[in-house]
Amino acid sequence: TIVFNVAPLAGDLAVDGVVDVADLVELSHYWLRPGSSRHNDYWERADASRDGRVDLQDFARLAANWRTSQD
């Protein structure tokens, strides 16, 4: 279990403080993969909507913060 002092930005899957191509690579690794759950941390948080699948809803959350950084 990973505990964050501050929650990462939606879409910051690489947890590096910025939503960029590294996060898109992470999302693509789980793209359309079913079976996300609490037990696998919703596919490393790629399933942001927590609906059991990494899909367009999750991509939209990443895209909403594209090139946003957390300072």
C-alpha cells in the first residue's frame, strides 16, 4: 500500500508531479484491461473512475490535467 502526503493529480500515474507522456504510457499499459479492483489498486490508479476497466473515461481524466504540474 502506498500512502501519499498529498494526493497526486488525476492522471499522474507515474507520480512525478506532472501529467505528461510518462503517464500516458502507464495508462496505455492497462488500456481496456478489465478486472481492476481495490486489490490491484485499480490497476495502479489507471482506472480513475473505478468502474473495473481502463477506458475513455479514465483517459479523459488524464487529458483534463495534461501538462499540469503539482508544485
